[in-house]
Amino acid sequence: MKVRIMLSLLFAGSTLTLFGQEQADEGIKFMVNEPWEQVLQQAKEQNRLVFMDCYTVWCGPCKGLAQNIFPRKDVGDFFNANFVNAQYDLEKGDGKMLYDKYRENIIGFPTLLLIDANGQVVHQMAGYQEAPALIAGMKAGLEGNSLFAAQARYESGARDLETVRAYVNALTGAFQNEKIPAIVQEFVSTIPVDRLLEPEVWQLVGKYIKDPYGEPYNFVLQNIWRGYQIRLKVDRYALESQLLSGMKSAVEEIVKTSRATRDADTLQQLADRAAYLEGLLAKHAIKGFPTYLAQLKINALVLAGDTGECYRLLAHARELGLLQTETNFTAAAYRYIIENVKDKNLIRACIGGIEEIQARQPEKIEFAFNYYDILALAHQKLKEHDAANRATAEFERRDAAKKAYAKTFFQKKEPAAEAQ
């Protein structure tokens, strides 16, 4: 997890120049790579917290902070007036010792810490921060609204809007975003659903509403387009994409699980979920909903063993362009029909449908979905052995080309990652 976060922080900023330690006269006055004991001693004498910038020379966002944020007058005025400011390259000198000491707090580079005169971390942020966000985040830590204080209030049971918002903001600043969805979901479960129409509540939780089975999701579908998107400053395209993402995950889970089980109770539960989702999909005009409505109906026909109707609905959905990006689902549906049908005309119709799809595939086979194993199966069932062998050979050729491309692609990526 830490490696992934470190890499994402690394590539988020500029890497065009070497890390600059020289600050403009107006910016933050740092003690740069000086003995840690001297920094703590100065903090004790001045009765201040230490603001510590943890960087490495290869870190792009670190350079961005040094070049664009730390030299600013407004940033310098705030930090010079409130903190003892220290800057450490964590790959040399005292920086190595500090990395070991504060390893649990350093989730990536840059990490920005507030440390008391006894050497205890009281607040943390991470990543490239714009000046207002950096000042606000460290001001919160200075005033006792640190990440750890917000976490303590939350864990004590407080669930009011201000507490949750402070905790979420602190986690965002500390680059601990993976914890936020569960916190927001719990908060939403404690409030009346119509509070989603309050701008302050929506700003906090709106982008996390993705569960189609939840009351908030249904509420948004029914209410958000009735003029509220103007008051709440909702980006309709972004919200529709968010709602569609949640629906996609729910439908894919139904399809995947239903194909993998024969347990009657599980299948009934999945059928009930599918019926609920079909109701939402059919009722609301969200871009992309028809695609997942078609998938649920086709999947129901697969489970019912109705190959003929399954083919007809699959062909209709394909003609309407509903399944253009759903290659795995389409391939699985064609495979099911071919494996389970005896009607030769229907098998030939499947071959024709697959060939039409392949005609629209990318010219470079490395990027095209490979349907040739399904074609080989179809020709084999028709006892067209030469055609089946040709399809098998083409499947193997394309599969080898795709694997070779993937190997080359990752070989090109690895040296760059190692150099960092």
C-alpha cells in the first residue's frame, strides 16, 4: 500500500529540476538538514511546534512545494510566525534517522509533519498541497484540530457534521483517502436522507454515494435533478458517472456470483437484487443504465436456460450499441449460447454476430478483444474442423501477440520505477 501511495505522490508533481533548498526571502525559513537535537532545542526555547518537510531529491511533488509553495509570502508569513521550520532529505544524514523514527507517519513523499518539542507527532499531511490548503491544514493542527485529535473525537463516538467533516478533511490532507468512504457511509446512515439536499452535507458526502442498494442512492435518483443540482452545484456528468460506476459494480457482482453457484437460496437472493436493480435502471434516465438493464435481463435468461431468447436479446442489445464496451460479458453470453444450443442455425447466427463485432475491433491485435476461441468452439460444434483449427490458430497468434506486447510494456516501465 505504501509503495503505491509513494509512487502516486511521486508522479503527481513536476520532476523537471533538481530539488531546490534555497528559499526566497519572503518564504519559509527552514533549518535544512541540521542536527535534529538543535531543531528540538529551538522548539523548546521558542515554545513552538516543529514543521518538518520530509523530502527526497527524486520526488517531483517535493520539488513542486519547494519551488512554488514554500517561497510564497503568505506561506512564509504563516509558517515563520508559528513554527520552527525544518527540512530533511530522508535519504541522508539525520534524515535517515528521522525516517526510521517516524516511519509510521511517513506514507509517501512529501510528508509534512507537526512535531512537539518532545519529538511527538501531533499532525500530519502528505503530497503536494496548494498554499491555502497547506496553511489551513497546518493551522488546524496548530489549533488542536489535528488528524489525531479528529480521529480521537470520532472514535469516542462523536458523529456530528463538524466532527466528521474535520476528520475527513484531516484524512484527505494526510493522503489517507482509503479510510474516508466507510466514515462517510456511517455518517450518512445516522442522518435523515433528506439532509443530502443541504449544501454542507452534500459537499461532504455527495461523491461517495455509489451503492445502488442504499437509500441515499435511490434518493439521489429521485430528487437530485429537480433543480437541486443548481443549489448544490452538482456536476451532472460527474454524478452520473459516479452513479453508473456503483451500478456497474452491483450488476457485475450479480452476474459473476450467479454463474458460479447452484445454491437455490443464493440464486433467489440474487434474483431479488436483480429485480430491484432492474426497477431503478428502467425508471431513471441515466446514461449507461440501459447497458446494465440489458445485462441483467440476458443473465436471467442464461440462468433460466433459454438460449433462443438469450440470443435474440443479445443480438438486439448489440444492434442498439448497448454492449460495445462490455466485451467480457458479451463473450461469456455467446459462449453460453454456443455451448448449450443444438440448433445449427442459431450457432451460425452467433458466428455472424461475433464476426460483426470483430470487424469493429482495433486493427492492432494487441488491443483487440480475442473472440477466436469462441469461434473455434462454434465451428467445432458444427463439425467444421478446418474452420475450427484456423480459429484456434488465430486465437493463439493473437494471445501470444498480446502477451508479448504486455511483457515489452512492463519491461519499459520497470527501469524507470527502479531509478526512482
